[in-house]
Amino acid sequence: MASSKDYLQFILEQLSDLEEINYRAMMGEYIIYYRGKIVGGIYDDRLLVKPIKSAISYMPTVSYELPYDGAKEMLLVEDVDNKEFLTGLFNAMYDELPAPKPKKKK
């Protein structure tokens, strides 16, 4: 099941206090970028983030979900209604996220 544009817009609004939040549509779902780094994505109208130490320690309860069949598990963000929590989560994760891979020259 693809994610809805309405849910994407809701999440983007919740993250509006952060600068440089972008997304890319990918097979009916959305990859979320923060300052050029992939934080996670929206899959089946669920916000999932990378399972890194900072995210695990920031969230009070941690549950792992599969974004799609054959994918690695990610962390389900349940408290999407709390704008301050989401902003804090993304800020806590940023330094630990891997830098984007350089694009190959043709």
C-alpha cells in the first residue's frame, strides 16, 4: 500500500521547525532527508527512521518494523503528533547519520 500525500504533508508540517527537510518519492513511498542525510522514510503511512544508537536512546519505546518485504528493520516513530519530540529526534540523529555517498561521474 502506498503512502498518502496527506500523511507526507502532515509529517513535513510536524518537521517545519527544522531547516533543510526534503523528501524524494520512491515507489509510492517517501524517503526523508535532513540536511542532505537520509533519516528514514514514510512507508504505508508510518514514519520509520534508521535504527541508530541515538534514535534508540531518544525514543521511550522502541519497536522495529519492516518498511517493505526484504528490507532491513527500521524504528517506528509512534509519537508523530508531538512536534517537539520529532524535532529533537531528528537533531539527535543527525551527527550519527552517514554522510551521503558522492554521485558517480558519467
